[in-house]
Amino acid sequence: MQPVMLTIRDQIAHVVIDNPPVNALNQSVRAGMADAAAQVAGNDDIVGVVLSCAGRTFVSGADIRELGNPLQPYLPDVLAAIAGSPVPWVAALKGTTLGGGLELAMACHGRIADPAGKMGLPEVTLGILPGSGGTVRLPRLVTMELAIAMITGGKPIGAEQAQEAGLIDAVAQGELVEAAEAMVRSLAPGTPLLDRPLRSAEAVDWQAEEQALSRKSRGAAAPFEALAALRDAVRLPADQALAAERERFLRLSVSDEAKALRHIFFAERNAGGSLRTADATPADLLRVGVIGGGTMGAGIAVALLLAGSQVRLIERDGAAAATAQERVADMLAESAKRGVISDTERQDALYRLGAGDNYAVLADCPLVIEAVFEDMAVKREVFARLDAVMPADAILATNTSYLDVDALAEATADPGRVLGLHFFSPAHVMKLLEVVRGRTTSARAMATAGALARHLKKTAVVSGVCDGFIGNRIMNAYRRDCEFMLEEGALPHQIDAAMEGFGFAMGIYKVGDMSGLDIAWAQRKARAALRPANERYARIADRLCEAGRLGRKTGKGWYDYADGKPQIDPEVTRIIEEERAKAGHVRRDFTSSQIMDRILSIMQAEGQAILDEGIAETADDIDVVMVTGYGFPRHKGGPMFMRAAALASHGKTPEGLASAVLE
Ligand code: NAD
């Protein structure tokens, strides 16, 4: 099948790209487009061209697998042929027009979009920038302010905003291709876009723009290169700006950052591999039960409601159910306030929620998710009650963070229908879902987890049963080592600064203070008896808790929050020094890179152990967990990717990392 087709009707050439699923601009599409442009130029009967796509969307970008390995014909040359065509081209945009697709549309002489269409240049999210004129053409159509936001931020805009801003000429009222044809017939030959001045004449404070980017980019380089390319568009003639942009694009497309971002892009797409191949019919998700309406239960309920399910929320008693219902209503109101959902959607979601304390109403739910206190006795009791009221084929899930899913399954008559669904807080926002497969979890339970992840638009990763599953287990391993570093001479703010300098949104001590130090403390106390006497153990965190320093909620934790912001507290330094002396360590200095080397090597060693024990299915899944659930900087690709890349650079073959070395 030809990926690009040209037919002529009433002197209009209809060029249709047909490259499922998203009409990516791969080599054969570029060749087809070059051929179409040549046919149009060589046929005097043609008075205009309508460019459209088969399927559900206009071109949604380049073929990512070709990045870093460009093949002829190159996109800039194809676009130059279209832009220089003797007759006008109009692009008919539907679905999401992204990256090279939007550059293609901008090379046309007119653009019309479906009202639901979205347009964007998300290249920076893959560590590159638009390399086919995007940074030169966009500021000739829209203000520099919007061009900077779209190109350095990578977020798409809707058709209505695109029309107001000047990116497209019209929003189609009726049939899109017919409207495009009407537009191309009425289009007068104007000044070529590249010969036009920039849309906005006012000077840009480039330094201020750079500072704003520094706050957002967490150390990624591509947004700064994108900004520099836009600056070139201001100070260089168009042809030179195009050449400079291409040079930046080619350089970035082989950068470590771009490789890391491509790795995580594919790792996310392939995450939870076995969920997709689960050979069983999933439970229906129209009605779902949620037990416990605290922080997590309410968030899970909101996620389900927003996906269109009915939710039966069960609490301990009527008063607790009323509080839980209010919590859900507040979360929905907050989402509406932030513009994530409309007010009608909020009301509709609330209408589908029922809260109470009677387990009997769960009898018609094919799936129930438990999110009560993290206490085995409480959870076992809940599961025994569920076992009695739920239909025999219903799936029972627990949101436990640490408890043994197999032990919990034993509280039921049919342990095969039990599994873990570990959501992250806030559950209606965070994309990650760890699906915990117990020893006896059935294929149907796994298929249901896969269907639920798709229903909620979450990225699911499968984990076996162990203490903390994939994410919390790795986090606990490096948190423990961070406390050893405190004993040896580092201070909490130095460790946080090293992590933030590496690209984490927040260091581990600020995160700890935010979520509260008491839960981990309770856990340490519960396990104290099991700890081997000769195991190294830092008592610093226990001492903070004993002093009532439980984090932000008590005004003090690893930091002092007297004026709202985390301040270094001499009392914490004193406790650390005392514990250091007791442990017999001589204080030594740590550089940021020494701190990060240690954190990374612990993450990687624990990740490898998780793989060796068969807890994670792939190393890529571990990267997905760390990047989507634990703030690991996306542009570094994840700890296992970094390890494989380091091994590869020493001539060793990384094992178990499918997409480590792309190209
Ligand atoms: P929470 O204390 O905010 O909420 C627990 C809720 O369960 C309370 O509203 C309580 O009234 C209710 N409850 C207790 N016993 C019940 C029973 N027998 N029947 C019905 N309801 C009952 O706790 P949370 O932070 O929402 O955590 C819930 C679970 O999720 C825990 O297992 C926790 O480990 C896990 N988890 C928490 C987080 C997090 O960040 N908070 C993240 C992932 C997983």
C-alpha cells in the first residue's frame, strides 16, 4: 500500500497520507510527499492542494526509531518543496498534529482544523527540538511568547486557541476536507511565510526566559537549545536560522539526553508486558467497590469516577462514610477548579458515587479495591468480610504498600482472585500503578488489572510479592544508605541538594517531611525484633521521631518549617553528630557527585536484585517505576538505563534492558 496518495478532482490535488496508526512521517511517507510535491509542480492543471490524512489523526510526529539515524529524503527538503509550490497547499488537521506533523502543516499555505483538533511541538520531551523549520516558522505565525511556551514546554494547544493565536486560519464548521477544499480555492498567493517578519516585534528578555526555564527543566538541555533556536529566529535571516536549527536538531538527536528520553518513552509504552498478554476475560469495570475512603481510597474513587465507573465506597461507619464522601467531593471540586474537568463532569462523577458502611451493596461489583489502614489484622478482617459478600468470580485487590499479598489472600476461600493494586498518591493524578501478582493470583485477576490500567489511563508495571514491591523497596534501600551517609559526614540538605542538582524534583528528606516520618517509624519498630543484631542500623530518623519531629505536619522534621520553608535546623545537626560519634565514624566531606554515585549504585544494585529474584519483569519496568512514581529525572532515563549505558560505554553488553541502546 502506498503511504501517500494523490488524486485530482476538479483541478484540486488531494494528497492523502495513510500510514497507520498515527501517520508518522517515516522515510516512505517523506518520499511519497516529495513525489507528490513534484507531481503538483509539474502539472499546470492543478490549482491547489488539499493535504489530509487517513485514519483518526493528521501526522502525529516523526518515526521515533529513525531519530539519530536520518534517512533521505530529509523533512526540511520536502517542506521546502511544498512551501515553494506554484499553487497553494492547505493542510486539513484532525486529531493531534504533533512535531514534524505541525512543521508540515506550517509549510503549507493554509491550515484548517477540526474543532477537536490539537496541535503542538513536543520535541523537547524527547530531548530534541523541531528540526524542520518549526522554530523559524512558528514565530512568524504566532507571538514569540506563545512560540516559546509551545516549543520549550512541549504542550499542545486546542484548535480554538490555535485559530485565535494565528497558527491556523480556520476551524472547520462542516466536513473537514470539503472546508479545506473551499479554503484552497479562495487562497490568494501571498508572501511566502519565511519572507514575512516575525509576528511580534517587541523585544524578548531572553535572560529572564532562560531563568524561568532553569526553574522548570530540572537540568534537561533540550529546552535551552529550543530557546536558543528561537533566539536565532529573531536575529538571523530565515535561511540561516533554518540551518542553525537543523544543526542543533542533528546534534541533540544523538545526545545522551535524547537517548534516555527515547528509552523511557518506549519503556512506558511496553510496561507491564504480561498484563497485555493475559489470556483471560477481565472483570467488568462499570461498578467498582472501594473499601476505606482516606487519602488513597478517596483518590482511587475519584480516578474511577473520572473514568466513568460507578463507585461503591465503604467506610467503618456512617460518619466516616460521610467524611469520605466529602473528601471525594473536595478532590473533584479541586480538579474542576484547576480546569481538568468541567463542572458538568464533576456533578456527573459525584452522581455515580455511593458511600456507606454496608458491605452487602458490594454484591454486584465484579472488582473491589481495599485501601484501609496499613495493618494486617484490619485488612484480613476486611478480606474475610469481602469473601462472604462478593460474587464468587469477583476480583479482590489490596492497595497495601508493604504487606504480604499472599498472606492476605489466604484470608479468603479463593486466593486466586486476590492481587495487589498499588496506587500512588494522589491516586487520581499519579500515572503509575504497581500490579502485585501473588503466588496464586489468577490470569483473570491479572487481565482485570490490565483492563483497569487502560480504563484509568495509568502506566501499569507488574511486581512480585516482596517488602515494598519494586518502588518502595528501592526507595527504602537508598534511604537507608542516605542515613549511613549522614552518619559518615553528610547533612540532609546536602543530600537533598545533590538529588535536586541531579534532577529530582525534591530530595529524599524534603519528601520524607512532606509525607510524614511516622509511618516508616512504625514499620521500623514493628520489624525491630527481626533485625539481625549485626546489621548496620542508623538511629537518626528514630531520634527525630522520638523528639516529636514527624515532618511538616508537626512543623519540624529533617528541617524546621517555622516560616513555611524548609530551614536547616541545628538540633537535627546535633542529633546527627551524636549518632555519628556513637557509631564511631570520623566525619568526612561528601561532594554532590559522591552522594549521587552512592544513591545510584544502591538503586541499581537493589534493582538488579529485584530482577534476579523475578520480582520485576524487565529492567525497563524498574525505570518506569522510578521515573513515573518516584521523581527520578525522566531525561536521565532511569537507574537501570544509566547502568546499562555505563556498561555499554565500557564495552560490556547490558543484560535484560530491551531498549537501552537505541538507534
Ligand atoms: P488513611 O488512614 O488516610 O485511610 C484509611 C481509611 O480506611 C480511613 O478513612 C479509615 O476510616 C478506613 N478504614 C479503616 N478500617 C476500615 C474498615 N474495616 N472498613 C472500612 N474502612 C476502614 O490511609 P491511606 O493513606 O489512604 O492508606 C490506605 C492504604 O493505602 C494503606 O494500606 C497504605 O499503605 C496504602 N498506600 C498509601 C499511600 C500513601 O501515600 N498514603 C500510597 C500507596 C498506598
